[in-house]
Amino acid sequence: MGKKGWRIRRYHNKFMFYFGLAVHIVFYILLGLGYYFFVYDQLVLSTDVEVLVYQSDFHLSIGMIIGISVLFEVLFLIFWKKFKMNGSFLTSMKHMDYLGKMVMNNKMYVEKNVQGRNGKSKRKIVYFPKIYYKRKNGYITVRFPTDLQKDQDKFLKMEANLEHAFFGDMVEIVNEQDFVRYKLLYAPEKARLNVPDVQIKEGKVPLMKEYDWNYIKFPHALVSGVTGGGKSVFMMYILKEFVEMGFDCDICDFKRSDMSYFEVIPSFRGKVFDTQDGIAMCIREFREDMDKRKNKLKELSKGQAGLDYRDFDMKPRVLFFDEYVAFLSALDFKEQEKIMKNLQQIVLLGRQLGFYLVMGMQRPDASFLPNGMRDQFGLRVSLGAMSQQGYAMMYGDTDKAFKKQPDEVKAWGYAIAGDANVHQFFAPFMPEGYDFVATVAELLGESPVASEAEPEPVGVAEGEEHKSEA
């Protein structure tokens, strides 16, 4: 298979044949051994009377062997014809067969006349494109050559064909040395993470297997979603990851829903705000603290360029702001302008200073994200089915063909995590009974304490689907 995956060669159309042949050989060898040791060895010829018994048993055993063989062939044929693409080894072989047939049927190779030993000329393939295929963790990776040979221009435009052939979703197209790499998500259930099993990574928040958010390189997150889509729960997952990394977190939750429940944790007392004045004060003080750090960093760096908060062991901070649009809608124009100006400063200057913003809203209305503010969010996630206008507000101009998932699939959507490609996204799976508040409290070495409002513990929120999805 090699480092880059299975190589698609000219004998592509023999893959399935050889596999079926191997299965038959193994089966009949085992059948022969079983017959010899368990049947034939028991048929012992000794007397004339036993000859009849022997012949009767022998004929019966032969009939049994024939019956087993016929049954095997029927079952094998049914399996072969009805086989579905379920991520098994056979699926990989089928995909490679598709790629090989594409090359052969479209004559994407070079051949020339060569002189044979008998003096007659014949056609010989002198160039066959090196195509590599790999399937891992619910993703398919295919590499096509960029070696200036025949049909290279077609290899650079394979996105739509691969999506249709593999019934997958294109998540990444990368130009490499000598190759163009296409990466598709084809089995979401294999790529989805399980919240309790997620391991923290330095500088990254895991989103799916082989898909992370590098918050240092691409800071700030914008999370949008329909009611019941899992927006607030996904934000709680990000908060848990940041707490585990040692970040200081402040929470603004205007609707006093899921995020506000963290106030029962002692470390979050005085850091959870749900009133207009409280939220405005939190945002203003967060920006003022960022300005103080900016001056401190300038003083410590002594004119040396390229340094950030990590070089001086400064603790990163995150402002979680859920229901942003609902909050702004309750303010007058002057108050809105102040809030947006402070948030814009955080988004523009926060990366180097270690001040991050995670913002949640139901509708990513451009009027509430002025002056290209949307494009400053390194992570953009939309959960649940949105309108084409909603997707345009979230991701801008894109050729992505947005698909709708069945109703039974929860906490799904699309995401951009720093790159230019919109990635089909399935939020980490939250087992039934999982409690984010209790988990965060445990990470901090604390116990939740009932507040005056005595909110219900948060393990399930925003609809019945959160019993099992984050």
C-alpha cells in the first residue's frame, strides 16, 4: 500500500476477480481439510457388510459436500451482487476499480507501437498515471499526478466526479509536490468524535477525526444554527476543551439558557452575564483587559517582532457570547455601535494577545457583522439545515452543494476551520446523561454549587436531540 495509499495500476479490473478467487480457494481448502479429518477418516473398510455401509456413507458425504458448495456459491453470488458501500475492505477495492476503469475507458494513458520478438509491432502502454487511494477514519483520500502528462487538466477538476462516484462530501483539495490531493468525507459515523474520549491537542480543538480547529493560527469562532440544531451544546464542548487547556473563560448568555448554567461552578461566579448591562460591561472590560495586555506585551518584547502571549506565559482568555443577535436586537443604535466596535477590536487584535471570541447566533445576519467581521472568524460552523441565503451569509461565495441530512441525523452541518473549503461537519457525539457542567467543574477540581436561581443541571438542552448529540 505504501505511504500514500494503494496505487491504482493497469490491472485494476482484476482486483475484484482476484479477491473472489482468493475467497473461493480458501473456502474449498478448508472444506477439503474438514472433509478429510472429520468425514473421510471415519470411513474404514473392513468386512463385506461394512462395504455397503461405507458406500452409503461415502455417497452421503459427497452429497453433503456438493450441497455445501452450492449453498456457498449462492450466498457468495448474493453477497457479491447486493454488496453495499459500507466502508469495508471491499469498498476500497470497488473504489479503486472505479478509478482504474476511468483511466482505461477514457484512455488517460500513453501507448506506442513497439517491435515484438516475432518482428510484428504491437501497442504497448508506456505511461499510466500514478493514482493513490487511501481510506481511513471515515475519509477517502485520492492523489492524482501533476506531472505534465496526458489529461493532467482533467485531474485538476475531479471534485464533482469524485463526490458522485464515492457518494462523499469534498472537504479538502490540496496541491502537493507532483500530486493534487482530494479528501472526501464518506462515512460520518466513523469520523465523528465521542466527547468523553476527546484528547486535547496543543493549539487545536478537535472537531472530527483528522479535522481540527487551529485557534492560534485561525482565531475566533462563529457558530450559527437553527433552533434545536445543537449550537449552544457545541459551544459548551468548545468551552470544555478550553477549560481543560487552562484558559480563563467569560460567558455572556442573553437568553439565560445553556451557557448560563456554568455559574454554579465557583470559578465561574462573576464571569457569567445574562443582563443587558452585565453583558455590555463584560465585553467592555474584556476589551480593556486586552488593551492592557497589548501594552504589557509591547513592554516585555522590547521591540522584538513576532512575539505573542505564549512567549511570556500569559494565560489565554476566551469570551463566549451566545445569542449575539438577540442581544443586539434589544439595544438602540448607539448601544449596538459600542458593542460591535468592542467586538471588532477583539476579533482584529486578539490573536497575538491571547484574547479569543466564540460567538453564537441563530442567523448570521450581515448587518450585525459589519466591515468584513465575519471573515475574521477562523472557525465558522453552521448546524442544522439553513437556507441558501443563510449559507451565503455564513460562508460567502462558494460552489459548495449543500445537502440536507435525514431527520434522524442530529448535530450536523457545515464548517470552515481556517481553510477555504467548506467541510461537511458532524459535531462530537455526546452520550446520554453526559453533563458538561459537572465535567468542567471536575476539570477545575470543584463541585457545582446551587445558585440563587437554582437552574437545572445541564446535560441535556435545546431539544430532545441533545440527549445523544453535542
